[in-house]
Amino acid sequence: MRMQSRFIGGVLTIALTTQLSACGTLFYPDRRGQIEGRIDPVIAALNAIGILFYVIPGLIAFGIDFATGAIYLPEGQTAQVDPGKLQQTIGADGQVDRQQLKALIESETGHSLPFDDPQLLEQRGSLQQLAAYGLQSRA
């Protein structure tokens, strides 16, 4: 009986520790106090994973993040790039200009992406996919 209670206690401790580490309040304490805004998809996904594995702690993490405002992106930040700005990166041949895209990402996020990395996976899109996002080629 003593071994069973230690096992249950250990599992509960591990479950709560892993779930509390996925809480946006711990990742972004500077976001506390916000009452509205756009939801940060990374924090929402981490909390959703918590719901999948541990229902009650996942719900508690969502509740804490909404109550403290840590789930919201800071004012003026978004999780995506405006399609109008992406339109500027499409060349006359319908291909994306890598240098313009890199400059756009740097100006929007402040991060520089290594487009010359040999491990970079590139996927080609179609004109229909561009049209689905409200973009069109300059051809």
C-alpha cells in the first residue's frame, strides 16, 4: 500500500510540474495585467497539450493565463504577417524574393532567419494558394 501511494504521488508531482511549466504566466510574466488582445498561439497550444494529457491542470493553466492576461500578445504584436506586406515580396514571375522576405521578417519580428542554411526545407506554392491569402503575383 505504501508503494502504491508513493507511485501515485510521484505521477501527480510529475504531471503538475510539467503542466505548470507550460503556463504562459511563467514564460511571460511581463504580460500580466492585460485584459484583452490577440491570443498567443504558442501559449494556447501549450495549454491545450496540457488539457490532452492532464485535463484538470490544463484547464487550470488556461484559467490562470486568461485571468492574468499572460495568454494575450503584447499590444501591437501579432502572430502573423499582414498579407499586404507579403505582397511586396512576390516578384513579377510569381516567385518569392528571398531577400525581401528576409528583410520583412527582420523588420516585423526582429529575428534574422538563415535562408542560406543547408538544412532549410523549402516548399513551393501555387497561384491558388496565394489567392487564398489574398495575394497575387505581379506577373
